[in-house]
Amino acid sequence: MQTEAAHDERLTRFLPVRVLIGTPPGANHPQCLIEHSFSMDWSTDRVLIFWSGKAYSILGELKLDAAKEIISQQQHYAAKHPDWKIEACDPLAEDSPVEIDWDRWLKALETGSKFDKRNAHFVLSDREILREANANYSAVQREEIAKQEA
């Protein structure tokens, strides 16, 4: 699915793309950074897409570079939430922990709300779900072993 999306002609003009993922201490699932009109937040089902290319605003034409921008965002949120695991990722990579609904996001760019244009729907990848299940299982196992040894 991720590889197919990377070759979608509608998406190639935005490449490279990046997302920011944060996991609070003790959380079962990571959250992704989202953008509201005047603030940022974290979500378990939406993610802000940092994209590359030309953008136009009241200030004129801007050249966006997701690969560079995501580094400053990661540093900012790592400082803001020092106890969280904050990671930048390429959502098109095979090992990405999230799978973006690219078709839905690309349609939103044409007809969606401002929020939908900024924040795509996502689900955890099968790999991430398995990693979390293994981590939770391991934690339960450690507790059981500790009880037996006590």
C-alpha cells in the first residue's frame, strides 16, 4: 500500500512528505501531530502532512521542504515533551508505523475543509500493532515472572 502511494501521480508533486509521531510515557498507541487553524495538537486518527513544493500565501510564493521542516518540528516537540518519544517519519516508507489514507487526503485537497486538507486520516501499520502487542505481552510476562520469583 505504501509503495503504491509513492508512485501515485497525484502525490508525487508533494514529495518528500513527512509526519511527526509522539508517544507519551505509558501510552499504548502513538499519536500524530495535527494542525488546527491557530494551534497544534495530537491525534490518534489524524496526522499533519508536511509536504514539499511550492505554496502560495499573502507573502507570495514559498518553497516548502518537508525533510528540513520536520527536523525543526521534531526538535521543538522533543523539547516541549521531554518524556515523550518523538520521531519524524516518512509515511511512504515500508517500515512506517502509520498508514495514511492517501486517496482520502488527495480528495480533501480538492474539496475538503481546511482541517481535512492539513490532516490526513491514518491507522497504525500492521507492523506497529504487532510491535505494540509484543511489548505489552512482554510487560505482562515480566510482571508474572516477578510475581513468581517473589
